[in-house]
Amino acid sequence: MSAVTPRDEPVRAPLPRLDPSGARPAAALARIERWGLLAGVTGCVANALLVALWAVAIPGDARYEWTGPANDVMGAVAVAAAVPLAWALLDHLDHPPRLATLTRVAVAGMVVTVALSLLLVVGVIPFPVQGAGVVASLVAIFTWLWGVGHAARSTGRLPAGLARAARVIAVAFLAALPLAGVAVVLPRDSVAQLATGGAAVLLCAGAYLAYPVWLLVLAARIGRLAVPRA
């Protein structure tokens, strides 16, 4: 009897995952590290200015009114830096179709945010117009962030903690929006409105403040992965 040999089939290499004992090539990670650091630092500064605006300037201290325009400019720089970061993450995560679509939509939102912020600073548009456009863009950006976390979990090309944090931050922000909508239609100053609105504010503010911190941690962790270990 002759032995039956299985038909030769091409063998597909498994998708590369982060290797705890080594590192991915530094060139593939350099853009994420560079733009993540810039977006994270400027984003944290913009958030600090935003907190100062709401805590000091808006309550009536005119000496700190400059924090408003400064926040808009610094925020525009942070969002602009996130554009090349988004493309770099898409490349690093091997262009999954869903993330590719989310990235295109998010980048469009980032460009709109930068344009609206600068137009507000020079006085071309009023704050309500800028605010409405930025909120719509933020929905696209945080949906993209969820897509990054999902793709990173599937491919293993970002540390598990970073992938999980991206999803948590994104879900927190997106969950705040329907809560805010419900709060608007509830009886004014009722316990239900205060509780629902308060939860929306906490989720939204927490996610918004955490996002640039996530970018900083991403840049730091990617930088470590780019350094070969002995």
C-alpha cells in the first residue's frame, strides 16, 4: 500500500504579535511615538487651560480670559498632531477594514476641529457653531479610539492594558451623549435630571481628560517596545 500524502498547501504565517522578549522594528513605531507624544503633551496642556477657563475665568475673573483662546489654539495643535498618529496606528495594526473606515472619518473630524477652533480664535464664527462642530467631530474621534482598542486586542500589536484603556475611554465618552440627551428632556432641576446630567458630565469629562494621558502612555510604551532588549 502506498502512503497517502496530504496535498501541499501554502502555509500562512500567523499575524505577528508583540514579543515580550524582543521588539518590533523601531522604524515601524517611530511615528506613533513622535506624534503620540506631541498630541499627548499639547492635549494635556489644552485640558489644563480648559479647566482654568471654567474654574476661574468664566466665574468672573477677567485676568484669565486668555485661557479660552489659548485652549483653542493648543487644542488645535493637539488634534492636528493626532492626524499623522491615526494613520501611523492604522499602519501598525495592519489596516483592518473597520479601523480604516473609522480612521478616515476621524481624520476628517480632526481637520474640521482644527479649522473651527482657529476660526473661533480669529472671530470668524461664534462659539455655538464651533461647539456643535467639535462635538460631532469628537464622536468620530472617540469612535476611532474604540476601533484602535478593538484592533489592538485582536492583533496583539499594542499592550493589552493600552488596548483595554482605549476601549474604556471611548465607551465612557460615547455613553455620556445619550445620558446628556435624556437629561435635557427630564423635568428641570429634578433629582432625575441632576443625577442623569451629573453622570453624563462625569463620563464625558473623565474620558476627555483621560484621552491625552492615554496618548502619552502610548508614546512611552511604544518607545520601550522600539528598544531591543538584551
